[in-house]
Amino acid sequence: MNHSLHSADRATHLKIVVVALIAGISVAALGITARTTASDSQTAHVIKATKQIAVTDSGQSTVR
């Protein structure tokens, strides 16, 4: 068994690449399936103005 990546042979490097590729594909597949559906997040709502309001600034800053 090789305990160092520098002294590893070609088969060991290939195993590392294959495991990393499988892990990357599984993370990407999980991310794609975890998305919300387009019908839930793509709806538009129309808001109509009912009356006019005046917005003023008192000049004071709020510290929270």
C-alpha cells in the first residue's frame, strides 16, 4: 500500500481520479435534483397603486 502520493503508481492515481470524478458527478446530480420547480419560483404578481403617499426623511440615523 502506498502511503504517499509521490510514490504511488499509475493505478493508484487512476483510482483517485475515478473516485473524485464520481464524487463530483454525485454532488452535481444532487444539486440539480434539489432545485425548486420552475412553477413555484417563476410566478409574477402585479401590485396596483391605490393612493399616493409622501415619503420623507427625518435626517436621523437608526442604530440597531
